[in-house]
Amino acid sequence: MSWLVLVLSGVLEAVWATALGRSQGFTRPVPSVIFVVALIASMAGLAYAMRALPTGTSYAVWVGIGAALTVVHAMVTGAESTSALKIVFLLMIIGGVIGLKASH
């Protein structure tokens, strides 16, 4: 259960990071509210997962999932350019997350 919560919290990290960028310095109310709600839920999930999983592993998986999904979303929406090299590095992050799970 802790791993599932951790993965979902990583997804929510990508949500709040994207919403933060779209809030334009908290001047836009809807993205600002999404940021706050997703941030609280993401942190709560991370805290829950850390009760059963090591801190380092939990944090690395949480950040890895959040970072990779944030970049993928930006590339899909056209906010960031796509390149073969970026995709290779994203796959490396995802491989690291899978490796951490497999070695636990």
C-alpha cells in the first residue's frame, strides 16, 4: 500500500509543479488553488509512505516520478521542446525509480 500511495504522491507532485508554473506567481486563482490542494495531498502521501519505506528511497521515487511527469507534460503540451536526448534522460530517471523499487 505504501508504494501505491508513494506513486500517487509523485503524480500529485507533477500536478502541483505544473499548477505552480501556471499560477503566474499566485496571481491566477484556479491554478493557485490546484497547487495548494495537490501540494498538501502530495506531501501527506509522501509522509504516509515514509512510515513504512526508507526516507531516501521514498524521496528519490517521489521526486523522480514528479520530475519525469512534469517534463513529459510540458513536452506533450508544447511548453518545452522534445529531443531524443531528453527522452533518454527521462527514461534513465524512470529506470532509477524502477530500480529503487526492485531493490527494496
